[in-house]
Amino acid sequence: MNYILKKALEMAAVFKSNRILHLLGCLIGSALLGWEFGVGAGLTAEIKDMQSGGRWDWLDIAADAIGTLVGEIVHFAIFKRW
């Protein structure tokens, strides 16, 4: 039972942070506007997080990179251009 509770709390920590928003924002933006949007939005979101009292978070940057990569693949599939 404790193992299940620990795993549930770990999952809650992922959703408590804004990593999902980083991932989805970069994915949707990159899919529609290209990889440049994803990079700019990711860095801007991270700077905003730092200015509101947070620290630089490499996991947020990883979520941005994954979202941008997947979004760019979708972008290429739709528009057939990089």
C-alpha cells in the first residue's frame, strides 16, 4: 500500500508543476508555427518561472524540448516543410 501511495504522490508532483503546460504549449505552438516558436515559448516560460521566485529547472527545459520536437514532426507532417 505504501508503494502505491508513494507512486501516486510522485505522479501528483508531476502534475503539480507546470511541466505539462510547458510540453503542451511547445507542442501546439511548434505544430502550428514551427520549431522557432517552441524554443522561444519554452525559454520565455522558464524565465517567467524564474522571475516569479523559482529556479532554473532542467526538467521544464526537457519538457519544452520534447514538446517542440513532437510539434515540429507534426508541423512537417501537415505543411511538408521545415
